[in-house]
Amino acid sequence: MPRDYSRSQSPVSNPTGDRNYRDRSDRPKRKDRDVSEDAPHHAYRKKIKIPKKEHPYPSVNELKKRIRDVKRLLNRVDLPADARIVQERALAGYENDLEEEMQRRHRSAMIKKYHFVRFLDRKTATKDVKRLERREQEVSKSDLDAVAKEKKLAALSQKLDIARVNLNYTIYYPLTEKYIALYAAVKKNKDGTTDGAADDSDVDAGYKLVHATREEKPAMWHVVEKCMKDGTLELLREGKLDTPDVDSTGKGSQKSKIDKHAQSKTDQTKSKSKKSEYKDTKHATKGKGRSVTSAASDENGDESDGGFFEM
């Protein structure tokens, strides 16, 4: 007879008296720590939101988007007159902001591009000015004849004036224009000597002036010289002066205009010559093709005629 295993007689089950059952009405125990009921709850850390940095300058893409939106709105026929006036004013303001931002970016790009070249020129020009001033003091204190001393001082004074203009050229050259260097590095030979190095009293060792005389100086050099007399160097540096009008010689602006006109003429003549050559070659190729086809047709015709008459 099989054994009768009931739930109470199962060997797996134990009587309830042997186990410690928790009363469900009691609060659950904390596993990590034992804290009293009156203790405050754990304060979680709040995430601190860092505010975004506001750019001091407007975004170009945002300004362009606003300009497009305003223009699209102004193209509507049913736009009221008062709203049209407001939108036109807004459009003028956005275009002005865009132009100012583009100028500011161009200015910063030009400053970054020519910063190192201007630094080297300014360093060399400063050394030249200090050297000439020191030389002038030495000559004035020397025991030379009055005539010889006067001649030397006059020559040094001219050189010092040019050196000061060179220094102001490196400092107050317009920041938004392409910078033309005044000094160039001197190449050294194998024996250590330099090619074409000028006197130590004139230029710094390792650098020489690209333009030896006043006539060879750039047009902006004469503008700086005139601004030194007028006291408008700061305006020149910020680009608030019309440089062609301020130019003392006027050679630079006229020469540039003449060069541009001549360049445009040469470009036009080149383009015309290229077009004429292209047309001639095109006609020649067409004529050759026609002659070849006609010759081939004549040959074929002779052969066919001869064959016909032979028949």
C-alpha cells in the first residue's frame, strides 16, 4: 500500500512553531542602517544648472535667418502699412548688425594673420630708434669740430625721423588692411657673414630695410608720415580715415587705379584672343571634317560610277 504523504506530514514542511514569522503589521527593517522614526530623511544633492554663457556678439546665421524672415514677410501683399513700417525698420537694424559683425570678424582675422609680422617689424624699428638716439647723444657730446658735428647731427636727424615714421608705421598701420612689411630677414652665408646687410646704426642685425629711399616706401608710409603731423594716428589705425584722400603723394592710389585698369584691359584682350583662337580652331576642324567627308564621297562616287559604266 503506498505511503500517504499529506501536507502536514511532508518531510519538507516544518511546523509553524519552529519558524519565526514576522508580523505583517510591523514596519520593514532597514538593512543598511538603523535610524529612528524621528530622524530626517536623506537630503539628495540637487543638480546645479550652470547658466549658458551669453556671447557678446550676435550670431551671423541668426541675423541672416531674421533678415530672410523679414524679407519674406515684406513680400506679402496683404501686410498692413504700420506693420510694414515696423518690419522695414527691423530689417535695416538687422542688416546694420550683420555688416558690423562681418567687419569685426574681418578685423580680428586680419589682426591674427599679420600679428607676428607686425611684431617683428615693431621690434626692429624700436631698436633702430633707440640706437640712433644713442648715437645722436654720443655725437653731441663728442669733441669734434663744429662743422663736422653739425653735419653728423643733421644726417642722424634725418635718419631718426625716418626711423620714427617706420616705428609708427608698424604700430598704426590700419588693422583691417593687408600689412606690407618694412624689414626682411638677411640670409647668412656659410662663413657667417650676411648678404647686403646695412650699417648697424641703420637697421637691426639680421634684418634690413626692404625700401631704402622715401620714394620706394609703400603708399601707407607717406600716409603715416602725414598723420604724424596731423595727430590722427589712432583714427588711421582703426580705419576711420579715408587713406586715398589722406595720401600726401597720391601716387599709390593713382598707380593702383592705373594698374587695375591695365590689368582689366590685358584680361579682356587675353579673353578675346582666346575666344578668337577657339573660333578659328573650331572653324578649321569643321572645314577639315567637311573636306574629309567630301573627299571620301568623291572616291566612293568615282568607284561607283566606274563600276556602273563598266557594266
